[in-house]
Amino acid sequence: MLERITIFARLTKMVVLAAPLLFWGCPKDGPPARPRASASSSTRAITPSPPVVAAFNGERAMDHVRKQIEFGPRPSDTEQLAKTRAYITNELKSYGLTVSLDEFNAKTPQGEKKMANIVAEIPGETKTLILLTSHYDTKLYKDMNFVGANDPAASVGTLMEIGRVLGSRKEKARVTYRLVFFDGEESFYDGWSECGDEQNPDNTYGSRHYVSQMRARNEQEHTRAMILLDMMGYKNLELGRDPTSTRWLQDIIWQTG
């Protein structure tokens, strides 16, 4: 069974996991006054410079947040979420990623709803999977205009920017990275557990559907880790360890950050 790992992290901390460091060279002020040609008998191999990849850009991630907010409230099976889905999909394709939609119908307390997870993949040298995920739907409120700047626009914008960085790599990574944007995370009733039961909860429709698809494709055995980004846009963000998450993966995040 997939381990559900909730990581609350700053944008810059996630970049360290998503992209290699940039290497910069600084030329000297000028050539020597009297250059001399000489032959070298050294057989030492010349180490090639590492490829330069795009750096994570917080402003670009914030632009994605603003764009989502412009669409307004984005509950599942709404025109606003459809526009958001098209925006995310087009952006990811522009980064050179292979993008697909995992479409399905979900039975909810408000009837059957059409939903679609967005899946973008960066193939690696092996079938080993690292899942980087976020939900992209907003909570439905009847008495307020909830646009979800923090939940989920901040994590969606971050994941999109991570996708751009990963897509800029010239060399394949050893593992395959898969970015998944889940639909139907939020409940349709006010309370998370107000309706439904343990077997059919009124929440996490998209992630539960995606896990069932992975099981059908026997992909679980190749999945090394899943990192879930959520609610990471607080003005005064405090980082804490989630007690239900995988300890060794949390240790990597904390040590890297």
C-alpha cells in the first residue's frame, strides 16, 4: 500500500529535492600579458562541466498562484476548475513534460461528479517512481467566495515550477518523476467527516482513485516515495513533522533543508 506522506515545506526547500545545484564559472579579468604555448604530457582526463538546469523561481510559482485565484472558486466538476486544469496542463506541456488526464466519475453526497487527475511524467533510467503531488480543487463553501490561495494554489504553483525545473534537465535522472495533481480532495459537506464512512469517505476522491489505478497497473512495487504538498503558503509558515508520515523521508527533507 502506498505510504501517504504529507510534507509542509518552503518553496526553496523543495527545490533542493527537485533540481541539482547550479555551477557557475568566473573568468579572470584578462589573459596573461605574455602567453606561452606549451605541450603537456599529462594523461589526466578532463572532467566535463555539469549541465546547467533551470533554477527554481519563486516568483514564477507565485504567478501560478495568482492565475488560479483569477479563476475564482474551483470545486470539482465546475467550469472554473476545468479552466484551471487546462492552464496547468498547457503549462506542463510547454516545459516538455508528457501530460495525461486520469478522468473518472465519483459518487458524492451531491450526486455523481466528473473529475480528472492531471499526470505529468519525466522518464528516468529506471522504472522506480517518485511521486510529487498536490490537489488542485478548492473546498466548496456556500456562504463565502473561497479562492484557495493557500489551499491549494500555493502547492499547485510550487509543483508546477518543480515540473519546469525537472523538465529542463538534459540528462535523465536515475528514477522516474511523476507529478500528480489530484481532483476531488475536498469534501462537499462542510465537515471533513460529516458525510460518508470509512470505506466511502466524502474526500480524497482523486487520490483514492489514482491508487486504485496504480494497483491495477502493478506500479506500487516500483514506487519508492510519494511527497504531498499542501497548505504551504501561510504568511508566517511554521514547519513541523507530520506524525503519520514516513520518518526516513522526513529526515531527508529536514537534513537537506
